[in-house]
Amino acid sequence: MILIGQYDSPFVRRVAVAMRLYGFEYEHRPWSVFGDAERIAEFNPLRRVPTLVTDDGEALIESAAILDHLDERAGRDRALIPPGGPDRRHALRLCALATGLADKAVSLVYERVIHARGTPSWETRCHDQIGGVLSVLEAERSARPGPWWFGERIGHADIAVGCVLRFVREALPEAYSPTGWPRLSAHAQACEALPAFAAVVQPFHVTPPGN
């Protein structure tokens, strides 16, 4: 398999972490959505990452859809998400909150770096959304004192939250202070201590198109 995208993207990274936890081998192509857009377009017309090219040449897009394929390939007993019921719905909700937070953080980065502007009302809205999600995640993680969100075994919700917290901390330090969210900070540290996370780290950096 081929995983396209840079590891400073929380979406690419969550897929890479899952692949390593599953033990799936893959080739990594760290292509930029700006500098390598045309190469990405050969596999994904949206020119977005992550894109996963399967062994049979099919290109899968969007991290949730990619992980669904990987879960199926791993099998029900090894899948990093509950198979059904309230726990599965809860896990999917947490993943949606984490990736939605990432979307808002990326929007702020683009507003400042790519568009070279600042729209106060838009920035305030994004910060409010980010802060609101962090508050919900902090409360829900505090209510589950186990090593991981759903017990003794790490899952997609844990991975998604861990990846997005690193991204926000590096890309928007004013929006996320580890001391302000102690339970989330502890969760992030536990994630980053795992070999699967440590193996797919890339400091955040964005270069405007044309530079």
C-alpha cells in the first residue's frame, strides 16, 4: 500500500499510526498538497491528503473511509473501534469532534498563512469552536480514567485526539495550552510515548503556494 501525505497533517498521521498498530506495511510518499498537487491529482482529483493506494491500485480518500477499509482488513477482533452499539457510536462521535477540531485549526492556519489576512469574526468563531470541543473532550476523558478511552486498548478515538492535540499545539499554540486541559495533556503524552506515534512525527510547517 502507498500512503500519500505529510505526517504533520493530523489526518495523515492518524492513518499512519493505525497502520503501524495493525502491522500493515506501506510505502510513504510525503507529498505536499501545494508543492506536489499535480502528483497527488493522479490518485485523488481533490488533491487532498491522506490518500491511500491499496495493493490492487484503488485510491481511497478521506481518513475515516481509509480507516474503515483498514479495520475491515484487520478483522473484527483486531479493529481499533468497537464493532457496534453505544461504544461504537461514542467512538465515532469522538473521532468526529477531533477531526472537526482539526478542520477548524487548519482553517485558521490557511486564513493567516495562505490567505495572508485575518478576519476577526471568522477567527473568533473558529477559536470558539476549538475551545468548545476541547472542553467537551477534557470532560469526557476525565470521566474515563482508564489508560485509554474505552479501556485497556487504544482505539481510533484515542489516536484521533492524540494527533489533533499535537497539531493544534504546534500550529496554534494560543488555542491550546496543555496546562489548561490537564486530562487531554496526559492523554496526548501517553499517545506520543507509543512507538507507533514516535515513528510518524513531522514538525508542523506550512509553505504558501508559490514559495
